[in-house]
Amino acid sequence: MHTHFSKDCTTSPERLVARCLKVGFGCIAVTDHNTIRGGVEVAKIAPFKVI
């Protein structure tokens, strides 16, 4: 998944985590372009595994 740290997405890490919780995901992969910043931010707040 992408966060707003990629130019082709506008989803904040907080919004991504909220949506993943709503649909019941237990793990996600954050695949932003040319940066790991989105993954790091998501991992700080997500109660599930982030890769």
C-alpha cells in the first residue's frame, strides 16, 4: 500500500491504519516509492504487523 509520502497517493498513515483496522487486516506492506518514511510512520501507530 502507499501513503502520501508517494506522489501517487494522498492517504495519510493515520487514515491508512484506520481503514486497515476497519477491514480487519492483520498485516500490511507499505510500498511507497523511493522512501521508507510511510512504512516507518505506519509502524509507529499500527497495532498490526507492517512490512
